[in-house]
Amino acid sequence: MEALAATFGRPHTFVSKVEAGERRIDPIEFCRWCDACNRKPQEVIKDVAKAAKRLRYL
């Protein structure tokens, strides 16, 4: 969490709030987040869409 927070130049509470759904991130932050986690944004979006479909959110 500390390393991810350092990527954004923010305290660890920033990451904690995003992960808890208390704070949203913009598209640029999302891309940076994915990069920091060694994931491609488009792959993450596909994974989220699949999960949402299974839960009948889409």
C-alpha cells in the first residue's frame, strides 16, 4: 500500500479509501494505478465487466 501511495505522492490513506470505495479515481489515476500494479487498464476493465455481468450489474 505504501509503494502504491508513493506512486501518487499521497499518504497510504489515499489507497485505503480507493480500495474501500470511499474515494473514486479519475481515468488518468486509474491508468497510473494499473501501471503500478503491472496490469493493463483494458484488461482490468474487462475483468470488472465480467464480474459485473456475473453479479447482474450490467
